[in-house]
Amino acid sequence: MQREVKIRIESITYEVEASLFGLDEADVLEMADEDIGASVEPDKIEIKTFGTFKIDGNRAEISYEESEATGMEGSITSVSFDMREPGLVTMGRTGIVSTVLVFERGKRHHCIYQTPYMPFEICVNTLDVRNRIAEAGTLELDYVIEIRGAKAERTKFIMKIMD
């Protein structure tokens, strides 16, 4: 089953005082309980776009084209998961930038972010995943992401499929 959908995405991002590359695995969940408040005013983005929602067996995928508002114009983002494991979400990007980010509550995942200039190593520490795409059409991710050598950022990402 595949259908065209309208998608609303809200993203709130702010710098935090954290270094994910130095964390032990046991520190990942503890970080969620700490106050890792913003050091500057958060960046807020809200976009509305069209995309596709596809279910193939137990695999669900939402895909959409990135826009100038996100700074990744020319890329396609796909958010996918196995409906038997909704707490494990993968976000892939292809095009001008490409990467695969893995979100799993309490886990830290490393990946490579390919840009036209050079690749960057990224660490993603997922604080929470609330995946209700199948029941209510919503996905909420709360995570800290760090490009090696740069400041970490905490992001609260909310995707809503609008019917």
C-alpha cells in the first residue's frame, strides 16, 4: 500500500553542553534525565510538504523532498521502521547530502554524513522515541546529535501525517 500524504514537520534545535563521543554506553540514558538546557535561543523550523506513506509487509516508510527551509534542498528524506519494533527508527537522506541516522531510545549510534564538501562523523544519542505513525500518524524524536569537533545540538522533531 502506498499513498500520497501531506506532512507537517516541526523541529526545535538548540546547542547543549555535551560531548557524545566521550560518553560510556551507561551514560546515554542518564543524559535524558539531566537538565541539558539550551545555551542559546533555539532554532525552530516548521515545514509542510507532500510525500508518500508506504507500508510493505511490516515495513513502514514516509518519504519527502527536502526544501530550502531545511538547507538540504535537492535531498530526499525517508523515515522508516518495522511496525513490530516502532521504537527503532531510521532516517535516511539521499541527494546533495546523504546519511542514515538511527534513533533508538537510550542508545548511541555513529554514522557518516556525506556533504558536497567532505564527510563528517556524527554521533546520535536518542533520548526518546514516540512512534505512533500506525495509530495516530505522529512520530516524535528527542535526540542529541554531535558532529565530531563541533557543539552538540538537542533536537525535538515532530512529524505528523495530515490526512
